[in-house]
Amino acid sequence: MKKLFFYRVFIFSLLFMSLSTPAIAKKMSILVYPFENKGNNEYSWISVGMTETVINDLMGIREVIVISNEDRIKIMEETKFILSGLVAEQMILKVGKLTGVNVIFTGSYLVSDNNIRVVARLINVETGEVESSAKFDGTLEKIFELQDKVVLRLLSDAGRMSIQYVSRVRVAEAEKKKIVEKPRQKTTAYELYAKGLELKDTNPKEALAYYEKALDIDEDYVSALIQAGFTAGYTLTMFDEAMNYLTRADEILESKNTANTIDYAMLLRNIGVVYKSKGDLDHALRYYLDAQEILQGLGLQNTPNYSTLIMNIGSVYEIKGYHDRTLRYYTNSKQIQEGLGLRITANYATLIMNIGRVYNSKDDIDHSLKYYLESQRIFDMLGMQNTPGYADVLFNIGDKYEKRREMDMAGRYFRKSYDTYVRAGYTGSNRDDALKNAQRLGY
């Protein structure tokens, strides 16, 4: 049961968008929703490739917050019951609201012969209106230049938007230059890499094969090395192979004098994730702490990436049983997210749940219950009641009430937990445990 609860933690571990309205201006938050392929399915890889490219470009803009594609996939998987039955436009807007972003970058594309037309749209999540739409024409050989035009135009349009309590986006010339002058891979390697990204969640072995084909063409393709390492280590538990890929990526970045960058810090974090999945907590902690030092040196302590990283560090200490140290890191992450105006988010709710679990481990039932109830409140505000994660929260609340000998409340929550598991389509052991506990207590 504890393993499942830990799994839920990572479902939301990188979501950093807010539905709340803070009193001071915050950075604009952006969701990149995959561009729809309007043509032949053989070009479906362009969607995931373009999504990653646009997200990576936005990560380099200090004036915006952007969620990763992995976070979008996780939230959609967790809330698939909520999203079922929605048409495409409704789903895009709903995902934007669930992640708490201000705007959505999305659109469609059509490939004809060697030509590609992209229609890009900027959606205001609060109003549901399309703020701007633009067409771009190019060729597959020059797809990188086309993607640059898309992201720069959408950023420009976003900069003209006026959203209450949200700062206007201003992109520095140096940031624009970084987008258009970043290193380019061979288009054949990029296509293979994007095909791997397309399959990494459904067929990781084939995805890894595509990454390796991309590396056969360009052995210094850092993104392919990182994805190959993460897929091999985290998904396929091929730890030796994973470290070979990640070590090569490390060596390449160091040789290019990019060891003091956010990209390098995120590589170290990924290495830490692989070591953690292997069960090597000491090595995981070492890489997490090295990544933390880099982000601190760059002055990025008050950022979503830093908050996520120290949550990772706290999770390692939690597994090692260092409860006070765990609380210190989780509390630091909590303070950062509150400072960024990110209280009403799935990530914040999960962090609060984590804190509740640590207090439970310390046998401080009252504090544990307090945090679990707060987590429930936030999930309620997000409209995420019909999800397995919400059922987990209810189960934990029931458990805390039973430990306080408040049997009626415990029974009610165990029954709510069971009913939520059923509505969410979850069929694992936690659902059975919730039902048994509810029936045992007269519910």
C-alpha cells in the first residue's frame, strides 16, 4: 500500500501552475498542448518533436513558467475520467484549467510532399478565447527554423496580453538569439529522436531503439542520450546501459563548458532519478545535491525547477527515514511555491500530502490529519475528486481518524475513498482495502 501512495506522489511531482489569484504580479504560466496532425499519420512524430522544442525554448525565457510535456501527460492520465467525452477544443481548455496555466500554445500542421504548414494558436485559459492565430509555411528540411518562428510569434502575442495579476511577458534579445542560434541536429536524427519520444510511454523498448538510431547518425545528440538513459534506467531498469548514456551526455556538456547551466543541473537531476529507481539512494542524493548547488549558483532558488528538485531531495531523505530533514526540505519547497503564488495546484496538494505522510511516520497524527485535510481541500478546488490520487488522500484521512478513535469519521472517509476508486476505474488493492475498512466500521 505504501508503495502505491509513493507512486501517486510522482504523478504530480513536477506540476507548478496555479488557479489562484495572488495579490502581486506573477509570471505568465504556459501549457504547450501538442499540435494536431491534419495529414498523413507518417508525420505524427512532428507533433511530439515540435512540442518538446517549443517547451525547451520557453524554458530559456526567464519571464515565463512552462510545464513539461511529461507533466501534461501525467495529469491527463490521472484525470482521464474527467476528460472522457470532451471534444478536442474542450479537452485542451480543460487541461489548461487543471494545470492552472494562464495561456495555452497549440495549433495544427499539415505536411504535403516536402512542405509543411503550421497554424499556431494562443488561447486565454480564463476566457477560453483564442487570442491570436497565425500561419507559417516551411519545409521539412528547415523544420527547426519554422519552429523558431512559431515560438517567437506566440511569445510576441503573449506579450500583448493583459491578465490580472500576471506580468506582461518581455523576451530579452539575448533570449531570442539563443532560440534562433541554438545547435541543430541533422533532420534525420531529429526525426528518429521524435519517433522515440512518441513511443516512450507506450513502447519504451522501441523508443530506446529509435534513440539509438538517432545516436548512430549523431553520437553527440545530448537530448537523445538523456532520453535513452532515462528510458533505459527509469522505465526499463537497464541501469548499466542507462548510466552509459547519461555519462556520455555529462561528458559532452562539460566539454562544451555548459556545466554551470540549468540544462546541466537537470541532467544531474535525471541521473539522480535513475539512481533512486535503482535503489541507490546515496548516489541519487549526491546528484540531486550537485544539481541544487548549480541552481543556487545561478540564483534560481525561487523557481519551479528548484522547488521540484528539493522535493526530490526530501523524498530521498524520507525513504532513508530522516524525518526531520525530510520536513525541512518539503517545507522549503512549500514556501517557494507559496511565494510563487502556486497554492492551488496539484503539485502543492501533493506536497501537502507528503508532509502529512511524514508527520504520520513521526506518530504526530494531529498534524498528519491537518495536512491531509488541506490536501483534500485543494484537490476539491481543482475539481479532481474522481481520480485515484484523490481516493488515496481520502484513504489516508480515514486512517488518521481511526487512529484518533473517531470511528464514524473514519468509516465515512474509507467509504468515500472506495467510491472514488470505483468512479476513477481503479481496481488495485487499495480499493479493496478501503472497502474492507469501511465495512468493518459499519459503512
